[in-house]
Amino acid sequence: MHLNLRTIVLSLTGGLIVASLLYISFREEAVSVDLHVISRGPMQVTIDADGKTQIRDLYEVAAPIAGTARRSPVRAGDRVVAGETIVAIVEPIRSSLLDMRSRLEAEATLQEAKAALHIAEADLQKATEERVLAQSQFERVKALAERNVATLTRLEDVTQRLAIALAAEEAEAARVEMSQSTMERAQAALIPPGSRPIAPESCCIQISAPADGVVLSVVTISERPVLPGALLVTIGDPNETELVVDLLSADAVRLAPSTRASIERWGGEQPLQALLDRIDPVARTKVSALGIEEQRVDVFFRLTGAAAEAASLGEGFSVFARIVEWETEDAIRIPVSALFRRGEEWTAFMDINGRAVERPIVLGQRNGQVAEVLSGLSAGETVILHPSDKVAEGVLISPR
């Protein structure tokens, strides 16, 4: 009897051990997962891009003639008044240095001009004497004709000779002036470089500011030669600052005229608000860092409100824009990390009584963090985030 009881106890103990081992071997282990409760609230879809500021209307002051731009009377940051502030001074081009041959030719030309002037002056004196003689003869014959002593034919002859003498004198006087101009031109060719006129204030072209604003850049600070059209100074009004953002053309066409944007990383604590102003009508081809050709277009925004903060932005400052493409105040939101594809449908795993249940979902708008649920889920239900390969239909799960 004693042996039978011992045998029974050992048998029961062995059975329990075998049952425990079998349970441990075949029991279902729960998969640790991250859970998220579906909520309802506001949602935005934004296009995020880097941008920069630029002044809407720039005025570029250029040299009107070839010459020497004097040292700039203004500096970057100076305030200017339209029509009053002198922003650039350009002196007409100076004479160049002459080599020995050119100088000898110029001196010979000057001597030739002087000789021509002397000849013209002598011819003028001769013409003057002939005119005086013709004038005297005319007056004498006229007096005789009035007393019927001289004939009318003689009077006509002396009148004609007087007219010819006057014309000859005028022609010689014009030739003297022409010779004087030729001599002055020959003398000007010998003026050494760097010589300035007696009245320097009347030698140059002074260019005034075309508009009120601030000097943004001075291209020519020190005195230097310039060609016609050379840029000297750039002027703009910082109060007329706009933002330009470089976007893919496919993103730009989706923006409505009233699209707003939040401007961040501009240097202030609070984001600035901006509204879409215009989109460039022409896109350009740009190669991305990955070597892919993209069609990109500039999109312009105007700042609204926060005038004090906006005033501290200048030309070419860096900003970051979050352009609101779509938004709503009431949407059922699911994290995109809970979604995966099952054929052509979007699907998510739900937590139903501690087990994973796969459910198809119809989505609406989507951003980088959450997606809008149109059907398939309700607010308050729980989904599994980042489901691994261990998560399947009906699998036991436990919160991580």
C-alpha cells in the first residue's frame, strides 16, 4: 500500500512536469507592439520648401556714357530720396596716352591747322578790303545816279560787285571759324590724360536716385573706368519685401489664389504669415542632387501683418515656407506609420480584445505624419504602429 501511494505521487508529479513542458512549448506568446488611439481634430497638408526674400521693385542705376565713375557718394544701407540724392557721378572718357608716332602726327596736324588758319585770316582780310572797295564804289555811283550823272546800268554793276564782295567776305569768315575749330581739335588731341577742366563740377554727369528707398548694393565704390550700361548702384524699398519659393511645377499648379503660408526659420520667434501673390508663368528645367531633371517654378508670396518683424528682412534672406495646400478643422486622423498596402487597398491592424485584426481603410488627404480616414475607422479605436512581420490576423498582442 505504501509503495502504491508513492508510485501514484511520482506519477502525478511526472505528469504535471510533462504538462508544464508541453504548455510552455506550445503556448502562444504575445507580440509587443506600439498602439495609437485614433483621434478627430484639425489637419493640414502642406508643401514645405526653402525660400528667400527679395524686394519687389529693384532700381539698377547704370552708367549712361563711357567714362570714369567717380568714387561712390553713397554706401549700402544709405537712405535715398528720389530726384534729390546723388547716387553716382560719371566723368566722360578721358584722352588716352599717345605713342611717339601718334604724338608727332598730332603735332604736325596742329601746325597744319595753324597754317590753314593764317591763310584763312589773310583771305578774310583780302575779302574785307574788296568789300570795302565795292561798298565805296557803290555809294559813289549811287550818289551820281541820284543826280542823273551815272547810268542805271553802272549802278546795277556796282550793286552786283558789292553783293559778291559781301558773300566772299562771309565765306572767308566761315573758313576762318572752320580753321579755328580744326586747330582746337588738333590741340585737344595733345591734351595729356588726367587733365581736368577748370570747373570740375560742370564736367560730369550726376545721377540722382530714381526712387525712394535704401541703397542695396554699390557695384562701383572706388573710381574706375566704366562702359555704357555698366551697373553702378542698386536701390530698393525694404518695406516692399516679398518671398520667392522654388517649387515643382506639379506642386505649384495645385495652389489656389488664396493659398496662405507660414514662414519659419527667418530669425524671429513667431512664424510670419503670407498669402500667395503670383506664380511665374514659365517653368525651368533644373537637375536635382540625384541627377534627375525637374521642372521647377518660382512662387511669390506677400507678407501679411507683423510689419515690424517683416521690416527686419532684407534682400536675399533665407526663410522656410510651409504652404497650406489643404486643411480642415475636423478630420479622423491615423498615423501614416500604421498604414500598409494590401493589393490596391490601404490597410491597418486594429487592437480588438488584445488581438490584431486587419481592416481595410479608405483614405483622403495625407501629409508626412497623418492621413485623413474617410471610412473604415472611427475616433477612439486603437491601431498598431509600425506593424512587424510577426503581426498577423488574430495574433495575440501586448502594448510595448
